[in-house]
Amino acid sequence: MLKLLPILFMAALNTVNVNIFEIEGIFSSGHINAIERYIEDNSKGEENFFIVQYNASDVNLNSIDDLHNILNNMDAPKAIWVGPNKREVDLSLLRNFDFVGLSPGTIITNNEGPGLFETICDTNTCTNNDVLITAEEGIYKDYLIVGSMGAFVENIGSQEIPSRIRQISLSFDLSSEEINQIRFIKPSLFERFYIAISNPVFTYLFFALGFALIGLELFAIGPGLMAFNGALLIAFSSMTFQEYNFNYIGLLIFLVSFLMFIKVLSRGFFGPLGVTALIVMHSSSLIMFSDYLLRINHFLLFGSSSIIAFFYFIAIPTVIRSRLTTDTSAMSSLVNSKVILVELINNNQALVRLNGKKIVVDRIENNSYTIKNEYKLVEEDGKLII
């Protein structure tokens, strides 16, 4: 009987708006910024029901602390549902939510033991400090097990489930007109881009590819578009360095590998130095992410190094050869043309006139030339000489 007394004094709140915010990808400051913006734009307090759909593949624990600070200052009812994928969630993330929903197959991790849910091991599978949600769907003490967001929201409104952290419950019917709006909140385009490149594999791939594009620009000189795109990739990928404890010693080693690749490209062939450059580049990635706050998939990291190596070993040389072939083809069309010598520029070059246009060609240093005389263009080692 005494256990029912708190329920008798519980306030039943009527909800007008249901706002659902999905956390997917890497839970990072990109999501935190979007949630803070939502709080600033919605100050109606208890009329709003804020729900987090947690579907993150990984999380920075600092972002969990930031989320708790936001939730502590939020008066509106707040809930979290972990799903629909079978994700791993840290128990501390669930601490400040009024209502908690878990999809079957969810894994709850905590180094300090279950704590918040004292009876969760009675109906689910617990191993060490991990809890695997294996119970049937239903309403349990302090949490719900449901397979969809719709079922989670419907149960909270229709069953008047008490909050875990305060004396309130919600009463509403999703099918009635008492709910004015069900809104799915999304981070901005830039925040979504930041969340996407927060994946360490993408961070490394974009960063290394940016340098590769700059290297391509050095050997296949054009309008600078490749170098500009490379600089953008480097700038965007480096935005996440500070948040996830990037090791800058690895960056210095990466720059050494980049210079080695430039040396290899200048030599025109790939030997032991090219293989060494690849090994140094991949070693630098391991050092870059040695203290990273996110889990690293080393198989995908090696795959990224292989992609960059393909770019250096095949793509860049192909572009260089095509450029040289184009230039040589253009010169070949002038072979055997007759020109008038205009000026001797230095010991190796001369200025000649061809069909009314002046061009610079090479000349043989020890030969004697006479200004205004006619000479024939010949090709030697890819160069036009008179």
C-alpha cells in the first residue's frame, strides 16, 4: 500500500507537441549543437514532449556529459528510445530521461554495474557489466521494451507510465486531435556533414585524399581546382581532430610519407621507396588514432590506406602520362615546320616565328645560328629544337 502513495500525488501532464530527435552516426558535438538550438527555439516547457531516438554507432563520452547538462535545464518531459538497430548504449546516457525505451537486442554497458535498473537482470541476459535485452516487449519497472518508436510513444501516452526521476506522467492519445504536431527534428546540413566525417575512417580517408589531390596538382598543373578541393578536404576532416583526442605526432609522420610519395612521383617509377612510403603512411594513421575516443575499425583503416596508395600509384601517374602525351602530340604536329630565327635567348633556347606567331624552342648549344635565317623544327626527347 505504501508503494502506491507516490502515484496518488503524481501530476498527469497533457502534451501538445511531440518532438523526436534522432541521434545516428557518431554521437558528437554536431548533435549537441542541434539539441541546444531546439531548446532555444522551444520555450513552451511542459507542452512539448521531447524524445531522443538513439541509433548511434559510437559515442564520445564528453557528448553524454553535455547532453546531461542540457537535460538538467529542460522542464519539458523527455524520453529516449534506443533503436531500431541493435545498438550498444552506455547506461549513463539514460540517467536523466523521464522515460526509457529499449528495442530487443540492445546492449547496455556500464563499468559500475546496472545501478539505475535494479531488476533488469531478472528478465534479461546479464554478463559481467553488460546487459543484453532479451525479454519480451512490455512495460517494466523504470523502462519499456518496444520494437518501434510509435509503440513507445503510444504506451507512454495511453498507459500513464510514471516518470523515473520525478512525480509526473503523461496522458495523450496520438490518434486524437489533442496532439497538435509530431515533428522530427534534424541537425542542420553542416552539422550532418560534421557527424558524417566524425567517423575516424572517413576522417583519415578525406585527410589523406586531400594531400593526394595537392600532389596531383603539383605534377599535372592546371587551373588549381584539384588543389582547392584537396585543401577543402583537409580543412573539413581536420575539424574533428580536437574533439576526439587526435595524436599530432602521427600527423608529422604522415607529412613525411607525403614527401616520400612526392619524391617517388618525381622519379617516375615505384620501387622500394614507394612501398616504404605506403608503410609509413599507414603507420602514421595508427599513431594518429592511438588515443582516439572512438573505436577504430583497423580493417577499414587499412582499406583506406590502400585506396590512397592506389591513387598515388595508379591514378596520379595516369593523369601525368595523359598530360605528357597531349603535350607531345601537340609538338609532333610542328615537326619539320620551317621557322624564322628571331632571337637567341640563351645557350639552350631560341625565339622563332612560325606562321606569324613567336614560340620558344630549344637549340643546340655548340651550333652557330644566324638571325632571320630559316630553320627546320625537329623533335628530340620530347622537345622541339632547331
